[in-house]
Amino acid sequence: MKNKIINKIGVNYKMAMKDMNDKEKMQKLIDKLTQDLSSKDKEIVGYLNKIDALEEDILRLQKLIPGEASKIKSKREKPEDIFDPDSTSAIIIKDLVKQFDDVTAVNGINLEIKKGELFGLLGPNGAGKTTTINMLVGLLNPTEGTAIVGGYDVKRDLSKIKEMIGVCPQKASVYKFLKGRENVELFGNLFEMDKKVLKERADRFFEASGLKEASNRKAKGYSGGMIRQLNLIIALINDPEIVFLDEPTVGMDPRARRKTWTFIGDLKQQDKTVILTTHYIEEAEALCDRVGIIDYGELIALGSPKELMKKHDAKNLEEVFMKITGRRILEGV
Amino acid sequence: MIQRVLALVKMELLKLIREPANLFLNLLFPAILTLVFGLAFGGLGGGDSSLFNTMAPGLFAYACIFLIMTVSMSFTDDRENGLLKRINVTPTTSTQFIGSHIITNLFIAVLQLAIVFLLSLLMGFRPSVDVFGVIMAFIFMLFLSLCSVGLGLITATIAKSAGAATGISFIFILPQMFFGTFVPLTEATRVIAAFLPSYYVTEAITTIFNGVSPFAVEILMQLGIIALMSIGIVILGIFLFKKYGKV
């Protein structure tokens, strides 16, 4: 279609060149050409509308056919067109898809997180938050698409990525038979940290978290909140550039949660990039520079808490969350 | 790399000391077993010491076979508690992680053998062996413990929980206990025994303790067989656990 129009313009242009001296003929040619272009333009718009409608149909069908969701994607929007990777990007997610048998947990997420940003990943249970993080830290292989973490591709350079990240898993994972300090030292040694630096950092974290006294006791005797704090200390012991915090404050009492918020806020002060998933929307609102809301494996909203509140005419982020995810439930998406 | 492996070995050894189930299965159980068998069949208990002399090499293998259970329990337990995932997001490679398990279990095997050997001597076991023979017996036991680590990994691949691992590990433990240690073999069970690592180890150690040179051809052949078996089982275990172990 496009070539036909170009050819026609070429032919008309050549004719026009011959009749350059005949102004009347020239004007007629210009009018005719404008008419042609206008009709072709309408034709093209018509086709594009049809393509859009077809794509929407395909997307609707994708939801109905298990296992097919990730196979068809928009051809018009390539990640290269969206992203401009530069040194200010900590994480670039390109068309990320994760399929488990017939369930699409993550469905074509595109996202860019800047260095030093505290980014909140929100979403209802089973929305795909943890699966996304697991792909970024190398625990899961993407079915399609990829992600660049700290300048390295998760599909090729996992070992480089693992040296610069810290992960606080949703399920507090510590060795119960080890003392708090032994747990921290074990993971510090797995990052091949200098013994002196490791001790200093461990001391600082235990002091700041209020676990100093308990650090020489076996984790078996810790309360749920203390275990979660130890879980967080282990994630930060290697002074990571990029920190993934998956529901770090679940099960903490309000005081411990506030303390952890201070911890997370300090990371921002140190120019660390933090990716935080949480169910506590007020936590994201208080801490995050930007948030992304995931539902059914898709990124359905992105922006700073203020931007999202303004856009959705909401008093707080929780209202935004309920409006977006609630509407999708009602629409049966 | 060494810092990582040493840290993991230290953690595993602390687990051995601090977890009662591990301590019992790895160190107390072989000791109790030796004492019970010694009292029942050894000269100290008034029994026929020559019978205990025949049984003692099998007891060494017995202790080592139970490593299958502790290794599989350790892996499944760590997996259930999310610790394998946690280690997986550090720069530690799977070779370093499994390597640390192998080193720890070789160390435990040496401890077990020392305990069983000393207690057997106490209970009237009198092997006609020189220092080279004892060293060779230790080498055989190390290969058997390597087999146990591999079989433990295979068990952990199949088992969904630490409890299930305990039960499933008996698939590998029982045949080795009955057809590969001191229980007399029939024509039929000898065929089964040919596939069991403990059979070759018990045979070799019994021969060595009967005064045959540890460098005799038959001993070296058995060493070759157990070495190949252990390497094959460990490689298979690592492959299966990495592929299907849901780390």
C-alpha cells in the first residue's frame, strides 16, 4: 500500500516536472494528488482500525485459550522503540513472559527502573509480582523476552547479576540452627566479603535493627518479626547495588515495620535501587518514587503515587489500586 | 571460591552438631550399632569373636549407607525452607554448593569409620591388617560415602518433603543393608549385590582385614569399580537434582 502511493507520487511528480510552466495544469495535478493522498490516507486509517480491532479480539481470545497467551504479541511496538537504555537504567524489562504449563503468570511486561529509584511493585495475590522478581534474580528462566539488570542480561550474565544484587525473599529463609550472626556471616562469605568489612556491616545492621542482643542466639528462638529482620539483614549484607525486597514487612508488628521502613529509606539515601513488592499499599505510598501495578501478569498502571492518584481521581494509592484491580475483576478480565 | 565452600562446610558441620536427628543418625547410631553387635556377637559379650570379625567390615559400610538419609533430608529441608533458593541468588555455583556437601560427608564418613573401628576394637575385633590396609579401608569408605551423597541427591529429587525423603531413602538403604554388608548371600541375592556399592566395599575391606595386601589385584579392581560407581552416581544425582530438584 505504502509503495503504491510512493510510486504514484513519483509518476505524478515526473508529469508535473514536464508541465512546470503550465501553472493551471500544475494546480490541477496538485489537487488531484492531494485528493488521491486523502483517499488513500482514509483507506490506511480504515485498515489500521481493523488491525486494532483484530488485535483486541486476539487479546480477548488469548485469555480464553490456556497456554496461548504468550504466543501472540503486538508487532507494532518493539521494546527497542520504547526504551532508550543508558547508564541511568538499573533494570530494563523487555516483553517478559513466564508461562507455567497452561498458566501465564507474567504476560509481556515492559518496564524501566532508574538507578537510585525506589520502585514499588503492587498487585493482588497471584498477580505475577514474585514471578517477575524471580526472573530478574535468576531463579526462573523467562519463557519469552528478557531483562537487563545492572547492565547484564538475565539470560546470559546471571553470575554477574548475582554479584550485585541482594534478595530478601517473601518466605523468611534463615538457618534456624545457626545463630543470627552466623547466618549473616555465612551469606557474607558466599559473597566473598572481606572478614573485617563483613563484621562491621553485621554489627551496624544488628545495632540498627535492634537485634544486637539476639545476634548471638540461635535463630530457632527468634520471634516471627525477628526472623524477618534477620532475613532483611542477610539481603543487605553484601552492600548490593540493586535490592529486591519481596514483602519484607509481612508478619512484623507496627513498630518493627516502621523500623524496616527507615531501613529501606536509608537504602534510597545511599543511592541504591530498590524493588519492593508489598501488600501494604500505604507502605508503597510512603516509600516509593514510582509504583507499577500488576494484575493477571500484566503491568496495568505505572507512575509516581501522586501521578496515579491524580490520574484516577483518588485520595490515596489504595483507592487507585482498588479502582484499577477492582474494575478488572468486575470486567472479568 | 574457597571462602564459599568453607563457609558452607562449616554450616553443614554445625548442623551435624546442633541438629539432634543429624547427630544421632551420623555419629550415635553407628556407635550404638557397633556396641550392640559387639555385645551380641563379640568376644567381650561372651560370644564367638570370629563371627564379630566377619561382621565388623559390614558395620563400617552400615554407618556410611545411612548418609543417604541425612543427605536427602538436608537437601529437602533446605528446599522446603527456601534456603536453596536463597543460596541460588548469591554468586555460589551449584558445583561449589554440592562440592561442599561432598566434602562435609567425606569428613563425616571418616569420623564414622574412626568411631566404628575403635569401638569394634574395644568389642574384640582383631583384624590382621597393617597401616596401609587401614588407609585403604578408609579410601573405600570415602568412595562409599560419595555414592551415598549421590543417592541422597537422587532421593531429594524424588522426595517432596524431608519426611518423604526419610521413607524414600530406604529404597537405597535396605538393599545395601541386606545384600551388601554382612548378611550371607545366596546365588540370587549375589546378582542383586553386584549392583550395590556397599557390596564391593564390604568385600574389599573384609579381604584386607583378613590379611590380604591392600595393593592386591582383586582389591585394586574393586577400588576401580567403586570409584567408577561413585563418580557415576554423583554425576547422575547432580544432574537429576539440578534438572528436577525444584531448587
